[in-house]
Amino acid sequence: MSEKSDELETLGIIPDGNRRYADKNGISYGEAYQEGFKKVEEVYEWVIDHESLDEVFFYALSTENLKRDDKELDLLFDLFNRKVTKLADSDLIHDNEVNVDFLGKEEYLGPVKESMDRLEEVTSEYDDYSLNICMGYGGRTEIVDAAEKLAEKDMEFNEENLQSQLYNDSDVDLVLRTGGYQRLSNFLLWQNSYAELFFSDHLWPELDKKEFDRAVDFYESTKRKFGK
């Protein structure tokens, strides 16, 4: 693990509030989720415009989300599949050489596994930016999986070795959560150990550049001590 700088390099995003946005605006969940998917690309354009920010973790679907009713999950998987397929040919991804990786338990994601694999494959050689999409993901499960890998490899059980076996071992600098709730919801529990946390009252489809910049300004105005 390399020593972290004070610059904002790694951002975690929890895009909460799609269903409340639907209720607020009298539209269907499907329409709200579509607005939410559009927001993902818009926000990533803001990320690319930021001078030092080069890695993003996006909490797309948690293990808890998989407990929703089949009708809503079918809707989500259909939208995910279309969006991921589109991203594989996106100028935003290819012009900026964004490496896309999916983190989570793939056995839960059969309906979108083929399109996920293709997107990872066509961006595998890129290294200017990293977009990590957490799908079928749970932070506790990731830590358990890392511990099991240590045991299988007969490696010494310590922090450095455990971190090396995570789905992704980058430390997060800033977590931006929309929707007003102030919790991590099992998102990157290890990587967020010393992350700064910014909770926005904006519902995810409502997030605008001004609020995004406010989160960045919050981070840049915070003196980070890492427990020292």
C-alpha cells in the first residue's frame, strides 16, 4: 500500500434516493432508475474534469439490494445490462482510457454477467482512470473472502496481507452519499477506514455539479491525520 497524498485521488459514491425520487415526482421506479443511470455518466464527466481524481468506486447493487422483489430486480438487471452494454462502446470510457472493473459476488449476477465481462475485457489495457462498479457487493463479505484467501495461500495473517487479498486494495479518500442518510451501508468497510464522509440531502438523480463541488471542497478543506 503506497502512502496517500493530501490530494483527492479516490472517491467512493453511494447513489441513494432513486425510489424516493420516483415517489417525490410521481413517476415509476423504472423511470427514476433511468434518470439515475444517466446521472452516473454525468458525474463521471465531473470526475474526469477534476485534476487529481483518478479512481472511483460506485455502489451499484449491494447484497442487501438482491433481497428486493423479483419484479424490481428484473427491472434493475435489464437497465444494468443495457447501460453496461452501452458503456462498452462509450466515447467517455474509450477517449479517457477508463479501466472498468466489477467488484462483488458474480454468482448473483447471471443476467448481466456477459455484458460485464465484455466491458472489463475491452477496457483491460487502460490505466488513466479506474471505475470500480460494486455489483452484488458487501463489505463484510469482501473481508471474509480476503481472509479465506489468506488461509488458502497459507499467508501470514496481518493487515498488509489481508488488504492485498481484497477485491480492490485502494484506500478511499472521500465517500459521497446522496439521499440524506448518514451511513455506509456495508460499502468498502476496509477501504473507507480513514475516508472523509460527505452526506448530501440531494436524491441521487438530483445531484448537480454545485453539490459535487461542495463535496470536493469539503474534502480539500479537511486536514487529514489518519489517526495520528
